[in-house]
Amino acid sequence: MSKKNSYIADAKRYDTMKFRRTGKSGLLLPELSLGLWHNFGDDDNFKNSRNLLKCAFDNGITHFDLANNYGPPPGSAERNFGKILQKDFKSYRDELIISTKAGYGMWAGPYGDLGSKKFLVASLDQSLQRMGLDYVDIFYHHRPDYDTPLEETMGTLDLMVRQGKALYVGLSNYQPEEAKKAFQILKDLGTPCLIHQPRYSLFDRWIEDGLLDLLENTGVGAICFSPLAQGMLTNKYINGLPKDSRAVKDSPFLNSNQVLEMLPKIKALNEIAASRNQNLAQMAISWILKDQRITSVLIGASKTEQILDSVKAIENTTFSENELDTIDEILKTK
Ligand SMILES: NC(=O)c1ccc[n+]([C@@H]2O[C@H](COP(=O)([O-])OP(=O)(O)OC[C@H]3O[C@@H](n4cnc5c(N)ncnc54)[C@H](OP(=O)(O)O)[C@@H]3O)[C@@H](O)[C@H]2O)c1
């Protein structure tokens, strides 16, 4: 089959992006990666989805993160991504790191959810089919399953790598204690965990309480999701609630009350960002990247302008003690 694309990527795409090593592995990831949780489903504008991926890649974002259930409906983000890959990215496959996951409810019955071998094997096969891929670069167990033995779930991740359906494996949403056990099982099987994908932002700092130390000590990378708290850590809500924003559109994960509650902190953080010659989105991303234990920050975007805006964060990832203290004070206020 011909490998010709209709899209030619920007020749300068590697000029400004910075790459970090993923834990102690051989894999480098861009400081910013793009997630397809929102804005790639069947309800979204296909042309816009296509432009988002092209814009990201043109700016050195080589990593696209998916999951079996992204959409809506579940599966549609992978299907739409597969179409875009086919149209635009065929000759760039070896420049891309594509990840997917399974662990949340995907189909009816006892074999369409959680962490059994039965579910994970079938789910990855379905994901590969939807995306038109022979393998994914990273396959994640999306969340812990306390009823399935960890040995079964980790054994399945190891199997996927041995079958050539995934190059690396990762875990998402695992707490430090269960992550530590899982890392040891994977290491013993000969398939070390590449990366952990937790939620982390100025508004949600749980990983500072043990997980980041564990990742550093075990040589596992970290890619943080929802770095902008789904858009709250930007200037978009400062003067009201835009109609096309995630908090106003029908998202079960973010609503206008949550935004209004955080508004005083958002406004105060916005002022610190301005004093650093950044906007709030850029500062929120820079603040995560100041920690070298973080491999990549996993952003979402509904518009290409947001990607162009957010990539500028990598230009300034150092903070003075005074800035960090002021940020901590703002976050502590009730
Ligand atoms: N492993 C897991 O359990 C899990 C869970 C959640 C997410 N994730 C991954 O993480 C990715 C990112 O999550 P997320 O979408 O919540 O991330 P996020 O970066 O915190 O939020 C993205 C949203 O913020 C707004 N935005 C982005 N850049 C902006 C900018 N420069 N200026 C103003 N607004 C901006 C947009 O909102 P509007 O849409 O309102 O324009 C965008 O849709 C997902 O796609 C997925 O791959 C993983």
C-alpha cells in the first residue's frame, strides 16, 4: 500500500520541542503530549480533530494518547484517529508514540471492564483494529482492579509485549502501594513498567505524597493528565463561562459550579503568571515541568490556538522560591 500522505509535516517540527527520557528507559517523550479524551469523538468536528493532530505534530508533539473508551461514543476517538492516521500520518508512523488503555467499562457483561486477561486481550485487539495499527507504542492498564490478582493483570501486559502488540506498558491511576507491587511483578517478568499516568496539576497534587518518589526510585516515567484541570487553569473562565467551553458543554467531568468555586484562586494565579510573562495555561504547564521526574505533560485541546499557546510553556520552566511560595499560599487559601 502507498505510504503517501496528503499532509506534509512542518520541516521545523523538531526545532523547538524538548524531549525527556521516560524513567530509565530508552524512550524519549516530548515535554508536551496530546490526549484524545475529548474533541475526537463522533460528535466532534472531524476536520477540527484532524487539524489538532497536524498542529500538534507540526510543533514537535510526537505523542498521542488514547484509550478504548474515548469518544463519545466509546471507541470513536480511536476510530477517528485511525482515519486521520491513514489520511495524514501514514509515512510518519515511526515518528509517533501512540498509546491506548483499557480498564474502564467498555462493553456489556463480565468481560468488558476492569483488569482480567480476558478483557484486556480483547480490548487491545479491538483498539488495534479501530486504529488500523499492528501495534501500539504504549499500552496502559487504565485503573487498578482490586478483585483481579495483580499477577494476572501484569502478566497480561507482559504477554502483549511478547506478542508484539505493544512495545511498552504503563499503569494509570494506581496509588503508590499498588504501583510498587505491580512494578516489581513486571520487572520480574522481564517487561519493566515504562510509565505511570496520574492526574496532576496545581489543583490536584496527590502525586507529591509518595508516587513521584516511587517513580524516581524505580526508574519509571511520569506523564501527567489534566494539567490544566480540564481548562480551569487557563484564563478562559476569568470573564465568564464561554458557551463552547468544557464546563458549559455537557461534560460529566467538569461543570460551571466547580469553575465558579475555584475562580478566586484562578484569578490570583493568573496574576503570578502575568508577572512571569506567561498566561495561566502556560504557567500551569511550566509548573509541572519544573520537576525533572515528570517526563511529559498530557494536554487536551479543542482548538489549534490552544496547542500553539500551550507549547510556549516549555520556554520557561524555572520558578523562583518566592513564586513557588506565593503559589502555595494561593492554593492553601479557603
Ligand atoms: N488516565 C486517565 O485516567 C486520564 C483521565 C483524563 C485524561 N487523561 C488524558 O489526559 C489528556 C488531557 O486531559 P484533559 O483534556 O483533562 O487536559 P487539560 O489540558 O487539563 O484540559 C484540556 C482543556 O483545557 C482547555 N485548554 C487547553 N489548552 C488551553 C489553552 N492554552 N488556553 C485555554 N484553554 C485551554 C480546553 O478546554 P475547552 O474544551 O473548554 O476549550 C481543553 O479541552 C486526555 O485527553 C487523556 O489523554 C487520562
